[in-house]
Amino acid sequence: MPTSNTPAWSQARAVICRIDLVNRELELLIGEARLNIGVPPDCMVVLRGEPVKLRMLQPGDRVRVTFRSRAGTAAARTIEVEGAPAAGA
């Protein structure tokens, strides 16, 4: 049972700015704010309705991410790619 110390899950639409595969981190642009978010090994990453590895994501991809923030750090639970910007955009 969740306690008052357990942060709630948040959901946001974002654009991937940077991917650090070694440290399993993403830098996301949410509106005009940047958020660095950890991607634990059990995070579900979905592309075109199929589960994929983190390495399949690319900067510029638009994503919907479910995450938790606590003590100044954020960790993703799910990342779903919604699309990428049009070529030349």
C-alpha cells in the first residue's frame, strides 16, 4: 500500500533531446523545461506498439513518459514513442 512518502506517478509528453545509453538516462524537453530522467532496466519502452530496447530511441522522438520524481531525481516507468519530427523540421 502506498504511503505519503511514495511519490505519485506523473505523465508527460516530451521530446528527447539527448540519450545516454551507458548511464540509461534521457534528457527530455517538456514544454520549455528540461528534465533528466533515469531509465531503469524494467522500464517498458514502446515503439509502434512493440516493446523495444532503449537504444532504438533517437533525439527528436516525441514520447509520452510515465515517471516518478523523488529527492531531485526522476525515474521512468514507461516510455512510448508517439512520433518523430518531420524531416527537415
